[in-house]
Amino acid sequence: MRIALLRTDTTTQMSGLVVHQIWIDRLGATAGLSSSAKNTVGQANRGTPQSRSDRLLGCMLLLIAVAWNGPRQAVIAEDSGSGLSALVNLLSQVDDAGLHLDLLKGMHQALEGRRSVKMPDGWPAAFGKLAKSKSSAVRDKALELALIFGDMTAIEALQKTILDKTASADVRRRAIHSLTQAKVEKMSPLLQQLVSDRNVRGAAIRGLSAYADSKTPDVILQHYDKLNDAEKQDAIQTLASRPAYATRLLNAVEQNKIASRDVSAFTARQLQAMGDAKISARLAKVWGDLRTTSKQQKQLIARYKRIMTPDFLKQGDLRSGKALFKKNCLSCHMLYGEGGKIGPDITGSNRDNLDYVLENVLTPSTTVARDYRVTNIRTINGQLLSGIILAETNKTVTMQTVNQRVVIDKNDIDERRQSKLSMMPDGLTDKLSDEELRDLIAYLARKTPLPN
């Protein structure tokens, strides 16, 4: 049997594995369970002896009841641990890899980002069994869940994996993400070592943002010239994640070790959000001023309207425009089924209308939906994260930054502020020549994908 009802879209908010009998009726109503089914859930919850099939049904119904929420609805309660233990016992009792994977995914989604989750009874035995599964997906998901429980066996296994150059790059990158998401201590030296490994250095650089280590800026800057465009963005985002790192980033820009155009307007705004007067002053000196008045924006739009004539746009280099879109826009916007989901999908937008494009590119914060406003979160260990909130429970916040999805335990949040500004910052064209902007506009106006 497979759990086919687990929803994974961003409207689903999994708040924890609710196990108290007092919640059974509420859970039954939420999941649409019958009275007999609710009784089965209660029996499984209390551990009443049943046949294997009844226990399986009971635990499946329990997981479905707490995992399935209506649109933007969440069932919220504290986790006593007995619900987790019931599911762990089920993992030990059955041999169906498909069911194992469904249960592990549900448990992981409910607990992802949480810190200090007590290891449930029976987990060591269950983990020993799951680690021998013929399914690599089951083994990987079991390791990720074990990290949340602070299982040292899993931590040591994943640390070996990230250093194993015979393992696939995807497996190693997932291991890095899992270890850093779980905030496993003393990871900085390992991650710094991996910055020189081209197969996983992007993941390593992203992971370093979670740790305060004075050696990190030096390691990143030493390798910066060898990084590709995506890795350079990862490097700059990590260097913009802490005041001490930001100072080194601005020094590198001033010394021409990092091109000022590599620092996006979004990153510049993130540096301003640190609220450090010295960093803001240095930013203005070496990068430029972010403040743009409504009058200046109108003048800029008028200027580009004069320049971007039909004849000038016909000269646009579509290949160059596609490359500029990939560098500046693709991480946030979907176009022809490719790209990020931070901002709206622009495939069907009015992209061939010059007024529409200029107004949305030059003044993106004029009209901005609440879901696309930037939130700045400062953690208790000094990391600054800027992005949009994808999901939130009573325990965690899920944020999408420009280069990664992060789940943050609310206990780790020191300060949280939502801006009135769009995730897409003003000033994106400041680093583009007229010809480059022409190429980008010409590419956006095309109504069919550009062949590779």
C-alpha cells in the first residue's frame, strides 16, 4: 500500500506529528475520516494490539490526517513523541520500500528545519534496517531524517559521503545540504576544503553561509576567479550573509578582485538591510547608491523609450539577451518552463510591450503583491537571510533566497522584518549598457523559445 495523498505544494503546512487523543476528532474532521477510521487512528496512537494490516492502516491514517491540510489551513499541536514512535515502529515492521519512502518523506517534511528533536523510541533499530534498503531513495531520506534526530551514525556517514569523490556529485551535494540544513557543528573546515572541488563547490559555498568562520572569506576569494557564474552568485550571497564577511566583499570590489557588476542590486539591498552605517557607507562608495526617487525613475523610463526604437531593437542579439536573462532573471522567473519560482511566471506576460517591460524592470516595487515582498531574517548566530516566505508553521519558516531554499527553526530567529519592496530590486539596469538592455528586451519580446 502507498500513501498517495501527501501534498507537497507550498500551500501545505505540516506542523508536526499530532498524537494526543484529544486531537483525534479534529484530525478526523480535517482529513474527512469516518468514525471507525478515527477509532483506528486512536487505537494505533495508543498502541492497542492489532493485526499487522490494522496497524498499517491506523498509522497511515494518522500520517494522512496530520499531513493533509486544506488550503492555507494547518492542524497545530505539540509533538509528544509517541506519534513519531508509532511511525518508527511501522518502519521497522514492514518491508515495502515504497511505503518506507512515503513515511520517511512525510516525517521529514513535518520536521525539516527543526532543531533538537528528541530521537524517538525504536529509531536506532529502524535506521539500521532502512540503511540496508535496496532503495537508494529510502537510504538517503533515512539519513536526512536521522540528522534531525541528531543521530551521530548518520552525521559520520554523510560527512564521509561529501568527501568521497567516487560518489555521484548529486549525492554529495544533497549530503552537504542536509548537514548544513541541520546545522551540524564544526562543518566549516570540511566545506572550506570542498570549495576547490568543482563538482560540489557551489553547494559547499552555500553551506558556508550557515557558519561564522573568519577563514571563510579568504577561502572563497582565493577561488573566486575559477568559479562559474552560478557559483559566483553563491559566493557573493555567502559573503553578503554576515557583517564581517560583507566588509571583505566590499574590500574585494574596491580592489577589483570582484567586479562591481557581479554584485546585484538585490545583494546591495541585502547589505543595506544589515543596518550597519559603515557597511552602507562603503557600499555607496564602491558600488553606488541604491536610492532612486520617483522623478529619477520616470526620467530613466523616458530615456530608454527614446533609445529603444523599433529599428534599434531589431539589432538586438538574441543569444546575448538570453545569456543576460539567464544571469539576471532566470533564478527568480520561469520562462518557457525553465527557471525559478520566486517571482511570477512571465511566459504569458505582455513581454513584447516596451512600456510594460520598462516599467516592470525599472520600477518593480511600484505595485508588488504581498507574497513577493522581501523578508529579512537575522539568526541568533548572526546570519542574514533575505528572500520571500514560501511556507510557515508554528515551528519553522521556509524561505526562498536568490540561490537556495532554507528552512529556519523559529527558535533560531533573532529578528524578522518584511520590506514593502519587491524581491526584484530597482537598479537592475544600472550595470547594463544600452546595447545589453536592448538585447535583453529583444529576447524577452520573442514569443517562442530560442533554439539552443
